[in-house]
Amino acid sequence: MKVIKELTNASLKDCVVILGNFDGIHKGHLLLIDKAKEISRAKGWETVLFTFFPHPTHVLTKNEVKLINTDEEKQYIAETEGMDYYVQFPFTEETALIEAETFIEDILIGHLGAKAVIIGTDYSFGKDRRGDVQMLIDNQDTYGFEVHAIEKLRQDGTIISSTWIRDAISQADVETANMLMGREYFITGTVIKGRQLGRSIGFPTANIKPEQHKQLPQNGVYITKVEVKGKTYYGLTNVGTKPTIDINLTEVLVESYIYDFDEDIYGETIIVKFFKYIRTEDVFETIEDLIIQMKKDEEELVKFFKIK
């Protein structure tokens, strides 16, 4: 998959373009992606996932939403879903004023070579949000591309939305979030050095600092899987401030104990996938009490994944 961050020199041809913000690429978004791949297979066109960066609320409002997936994580998902191109279009106060017609002519047709456009029924674009499904449908013959409008997907009668997923994650209900997304909620990051206490007590951990705008789950301990250098391992992950170790730490870190693993991975990028919340982030009176609890957590991990 090729990532395009600057359209000036981009001149694609015969593409199926999917439009959206794709915050937390969920099962509703996957319908758009599946439709694009279906058309691509049938007609031999390439697929383009088009999204804005940064998130429009981070530019136009003071109410910045937390991101279920960072841009790097969206790229990872797009690639695993088989997209040919990922377009990261810069969203600024200036680009927000682009007229819908200009967006269609210059970007969709001029740079992306759109032969088909896939769009959710409630999506809009351009100045004053004038570009929408109906505008595209009304002008598809003029512009020479197909328009495929995809209805919202519902789960138990409720529309699947990023807001629903974000709320579930913030309440530690990662199981619901995973069900709505069709994949595990995950956090990526580069492993940094901590105080290395875990290694001294038999539970070495890999610490990562989440991206600033990332939607984090409620502080606590989770059953996870950790992807390191292309391989996946079982894990226990603490999200929080490690109050037993440093009561003055206010920065939230993601700290993973990787089961049956003992390699130096400082500086490596890892992917931590969340499966189940098991307990709060507690303060223990002694390190010995922490070790006892960690052993209980490990038993939960072994039971959950049926590790032999």
C-alpha cells in the first residue's frame, strides 16, 4: 500500500475512492471497504482510502475528540484490509473552505482518477458541507464516475458509531468495542525505558507512551496480545500511572508484561491488542503484594487463552 500525504504530484487513474474520516475503522466502515474491493476485483481498478488529517474537530473546534485509531493505526488497518492507496489529506482552516465542486473536480477526478466513489449516506464534504451523497449522485454522469452510497450498519437496532465505540473503550468495555469494530482495539507505540522494576520481580514489561489524542481505556489491567517484530504473544497490560511504583507520576503509560518472552525490545514498535478488562489499577502496600497479584493476573491470562 502506498501512503500519499501530498496530492500535488499525485495523478492516479481508474480508482475506487472511499471517502470518510474513519475514526475507529468499524464494521460499518468495513462495508465501504468491502464494496470498494468488490468493484476493484470486477473492473480492475485500484482502491483508495481517503481521509483527513488531523481530525476536523482538532482544527475547527475546541472540543477535540479522542481518536480510536491514530493516523498511523488507520494506515495499518487500511493495509491489512488490502487497500492500494491511503490518502492523508491535510485538514486546515483553508482546506475546509474548498468548494464541494472544486473538491470533486480537482481532487477526486484530477488527482485520484475516481471511476467510482464509495460514501456513507450521512457523509458530507466541502465548504458549508455542501458536498453530500445526493450531490454526487446528481452529478455522476457529468463527472464520469459511479456513486455507491452505503447505509449505516446497526447492531441490535442501534447504529454503529465511533461515539459508541469511544464510550465503550473509556468505560473499559473493550469487548463491546471489539465487537463493534470487528477487530481488537489496539494501541501502538515505541518501547521506552522505565524503571525496570518489573524485570527485578520476574515480570519484565514493555512500556509505551500513547499518542496525545489517542482514546485510552479506563485505567486498569487488561488481558492482551502483543505483536513484536511481526510475532504475536500473550500479555497482561496495565493502563495508568503505576501508583505503587511512583505516586507522583501523573502521565498515563501503557505497560505490558509479555508472557513467556524475554528479549530486549527497547526502541521497537509494538502493537498491544486488548481483549478483556480484569481489574482496577490498585495501590499495593508492598512489592510482595504486587507480585502476588501479578501471579493471579497471570493465572487469569492462562485461563482466558487456554495456554498449556
